[in-house]
Amino acid sequence: MEDNPYLSDFYADMKRWSFNLQVYFLSNRFRSHKTITEGPSSVILDRAIYEDAEIFARNLYEIGNMEKRDYDNYVALYGVMTEYLRAPDLLIYLRATVDTLMHQISLRGRDFEQGIRREYLEQLNRHYEAWITRYALGPLLVVESDELDFVNNKEDFAAVVRLIEGKLKRSQRR
């Protein structure tokens, strides 16, 4: 989110800004998720509200960058908010190695992201993998994305679209 008022502060001082950042994300993702599920069209979101609590906030707490009371408060708020949301028709997880993630970050060229440590991304990846094995809200599609460039390569994009369409058709038949 380019207009996030906390992101650059967070990368400069994670411990100070982690709770503020996570609440900002939670609020925005809740609003987006609610608007989308109430709308008439299918939509693909880049990030789901579930990632904030299951991956990012949990990681910040576990590495000591969020106080326990803030984390507990955040998780309670997340729980109340997600009770009001319809689960996604399909969750798509783009699995990538840390090397791929580091490369993508360098390509984006955002100054505040360039200092992200490899260890931090490794921790996030571990949380993602653990969460994906527990995910039970609905259909899940895991796409191995290390060798894909669906942003710049039309064939890769078409392949991902076929995977999504196939998974949606299979889950609608159930």
C-alpha cells in the first residue's frame, strides 16, 4: 500500500510502529474484504485479512517487536472483525523461496524495503507455510511461483488463470 502512513516509519523502527501498522492494515483489509463480499463481482485481492493476524502480527510478536498486550488486543480485535466476514471463494497462495522474495523486493525499488533482512523474510515464510497447512475456511490453491513471471509473461499469466479457473470449477461442483 503506497499510501500507508506507517510503512516507512515501521521499517525504520519496527518495535515502535508494529501495532499501529498492523491496526492500519487490519482496518483497511476488513473494509476491502467487506466491500468485496457484498459486491456483485468476483475480485482478486493481493493480501487477505487473515495474513495480517496469522503471519505478520504473529511474527512481530514472536520476534519481540510487538508487546504481548498489544498483540493480544490485536488478535481479539481481529477475531471480532473476521466473525462478520464471508470466507473467500478461493484463497490463492503464491509460494516462493526467500531468494525470489528478495529479488522481487529489489525490483520494486522501494527505499524503505531495501533494508529488510533475509532472516525476517525467512520467518514470514515459515509462518505462511504453517498457516497454509491449517487453512480451512474454504478452497485453497497453492501456486509454486519461483519460476513464474505472470506480471510480464503472458504465458505464465495464462497458466495461473487456468489453475484458478480449474480450482474454482472443482470447488463449485462440491
